Amino acid sequence: MKNKNTIVKKWWQQLWFRIILIFLGIGLVALLASMQMSGQACLFEKREIRYPHFLPINLLYFLCWGILFPVIQKLCHFISKRVNKWFLMVLLHIGLGILISLLHLLIFSVLIHVGIVINLVTLPGRYDLYTLAYRWMNSNIYIYIAIAGFLHFFYFYRQHREKALKTSQLETQMVQIQLQSLKSQLHPHFLFNALNTISAYVKKNPDIAIKMTARLSDLLRLTMDTKTHLEISLEEELKIVSNYLEIEKLRFADRLQVKTDIAPDTGDALVPAMLLQPLAENAVRHGISKKIDKGCITILSQRRNEKLELMVQDDGPGMKENAVEESMSRGIGLKNIRERLKRLYGDKSLMTIDSRENQGFMVKVTIPFRKSETI
């Protein structure tokens, strides 16, 4: 009940504010018109009639336009919605302009007569009602054209803005759908590889298989928690990649080492969900798994002005320079990441790959630095 009374009170306040603005506008326009008429009488008719003599009539004149304005507004809104052909719109406004001008003149004449009878209005100088009516009729047409033109400009501008907003919303929704689709491609791809790894150890080493399954359960829980998010904090993303690498450590035993160098001011930075896991998986598959001795994966983050730089590097055998692009075109992970970065950040993101024989494989991702509001 209290909220309802507050809404009603606010509505009345807004209504009175608009009414006051309308009357102030009518008064200002009437004052300017009175000063113009006084100047014309002095220049062209050689008579000195001060503007206060014209003010009551002009107030009534523009008050009539204030009364008719809602009618003109409704008509213009209807025409802008229903009429699409310009020549038909012009014909309609010619007819409406004449009718509205005559209606205004009728209302104005009645008010003038009433004002004269009750001595609220006097005709200035040698002006009579018919002379003024002839002058007002000419002015009425131009005023109607000005009002209708302004209203149509306003409606067309608003329709253009609404159309642009709807188009923008549809494009945003389409990008969201495409990003979710790209992100969802990673889950079955990663899950297949993880289950394939676990199945290989079920008979060979059941204890490791059990530990891997427990780690996979934790990992799936984390990925499910971020399923609906296109971006998460770097801290959350590191938890996902850490769980994945723990599974791989069980597989490679002491052959896999993981080093992290995360700048303190980047933990709450927003990054695309499931960004580092595919990069770490790529480092394991193409780097560590192909080494006989121990291998190391390094994950780094740092902030450079308004950019966040992330890097995943391995010390595996690497590959020839001309084979890097070929590897990207075949693999799901890297191609997926590049596509998601493009759709999320456009030209503001960059992914570079560096690999040489016997020097490992390095992927560096640069994105705009934005902090997570939830942290």
C-alpha cells in the first residue's frame, strides 16, 4: 500500500511538473510573439503599441495550441506508425493542417469573445477580431507544419534508436549463443581425453585410476559451476587447470612438473572460462608426453597497463615453424580459443604461438584487463 501511494504521489508530481513547464513555455512564446507584434506595429504601421497590449491575446492563442497539441501528437504518432508512403503522408498533413488550423481559430475566437465580454481581454489599437483572425489563420498553417515536423522527426529518431537497439540486442544474443556453443565444444573433447586416460590405468594401476577419477570429479564440479559464465576470474580458472594437471601428474608421476608465476594483481582479472585448460592439455600432449626425461609446464600472468598477458609454456621437443599453423588448423583447442577471443574481445585480443625444434611450445594470450565484480 505504501509503495502504491508513493507511485501515485510521484506520478502527480511529474504531472504537475509537466503542466508547469507547458505553461512556462506558452508564456515565453507568447511574450516573444507580443514583442515581435509590437515591433512590427512600430516599424510598418508607425504606431507605438507596447507588447503588454498583445500579451493576453497571445497567451490565449498559444494556450489553444497547448490544448490541441495532444491531438496533433496522437495523429502524428498514428501516421508515423501506419503510413509508409511519403506522398500520402504529405497529403494527410495538408488536410489535417487546414482542419486543425480552423479548429484552433474556432476555439481561439470563442475564448477571445468570452475574454472581451468579461473584460479580461482588449483588442490592441485599431485591430479588430477579423483582422487578427486572418493573420492567425496564416500563422496557424506554419505552426502546425512546425509541430508536425518536429513530432515526426522525434518519432522517426525514436524508431531508429529502437530498431538499432533491437539489432544490437539480437547481435549480442547471437554472439552469446555462438560463444556458449564454442565453449561447449571443449567439454566433451576434454572429457573424452580424461576418461581415455583413466581407462588406460584401470587394469594397469587401479589406485592411480581411482585417484584420477576423484580428481576428475572435482574438475567436473568446477567446470559445471562455471558452465553458464563466458568469463570467470583468473583465480577460478587456475583452480580448473590445477585439477586437470593433478590428473596428468598421476599419469606421468615425477616426469611432470608444474610452475606458476601469477602476478598478485591479476587474480581477480576476468578471463574466458576454460582458457588455460586447453592450453595446458596441448602442452601435455605435444610437449611432455613426447619427452623421455622430466618435463615442465609453466603458467604465467602479468598486467601491462590495461592488458592482461597469460602464457602457457612447456619444455618439450617443440615443432618446426611451418608446422605451427598446421597444428592450429587441425586441433580443436587452439582454434576454439582463437575464435572465442575474437568474438569476446574483437581486435583487442591477441594470441601468439612460438615453437622451435627442441625449444618447447609457448602460447601467449593478451586480453583487456577487467576485474571481476564478484571477487
